[in-house]
Amino acid sequence: MTRIVVISRRHDKLARLIMENSYAAVAANSFDVDLEVGGVLCWLPQANDPVDDAVQQLAALVDRSLFPPRKIVMLSIAGTADDANEDQLKHWYGRHAMQAVWTHQYAIKMIDELELPYVVVRALPLGDGMPNVKIVDEGQPLAGESVNEEQLAQVLQTALTTSKFDNQSIGVMPSK
């Protein structure tokens, strides 16, 4: 069974949902963890987290690990793949939205440069949202107010346990 390490600064509902559906999952609030052979790393930063700094810690973890992760799955905000305009981003993430987008873009670039399989899951803010979600490719517009946490957890679970989205950035939004 593949061990999934969920990194979240706060052990929120999303992390709990992922762990409930994973037999061999552990949670941590930093990158100060030990990786095992064939393990998968799931990083769940908040929209305004300093992900540009945190990705340096992720890179250091990969460098010092005897067993690098088989795959890295990162939750990111919308806007990092030409999928939302500035007005939408400010509505979703506040007045510092563009700064958040730039830091997330930097983190994504750094993950890509690690040359490990990865999946970036771009999502609207978490909330109750519609009960169903739609997955879109890079460059496709994202719309809506929020994405349902349970549905997002299922998308993340698919990214963590299959190769369906490997080496892609996918957008998650409510379906109509």
C-alpha cells in the first residue's frame, strides 16, 4: 500500500477527508518528515501561504531523502494557468490575489524542476459549493464561487492514487 504524506499547516477538513480515504496516510504540518519507498507527497497550502518559501523546504526534503516521493500532488489556487482574470482573483482571494498567484506559480515551477511526477490541482476557494465538480485543463477558464471540499478531496485522491493526471495542472470548479 502506498504511503501518502499530507502536508498542511493546519489539519483541516480537506486533509482529514484525504486521510480517511487512504489506508496508509499520515499528516504533518511541515516538510520535516521522513519519506518511504514509493511514497506520495500531498501538499495542501492555503491561498495566502508563503508557498514560495515553503517550496524551498519541499526541495530540501526531496534532496535529503533516501527515497524521494514517487509523486508530488500540490493544491494551488486558481489563476496560475491563465484560467481567471484579475477581478475574479481579487473576488476569490482578496486584494493581494496577484501576489498569491505569483508565489504559487513560483512553487509550481520549482516542483516541475524537481523532475519528479507531479500533479497541480488548481481550485477555487473551498466551501460548501455545488455537490459536483468539473475538471478543466490549463488555459480553460474557471468560474463559480467555491468548490465543495468533499468533491475536491475525491479529485486529490484520484491524483494521489492513479496516474490519470500525472505531470499536469488541472483546474477544479463547480459543475453547472
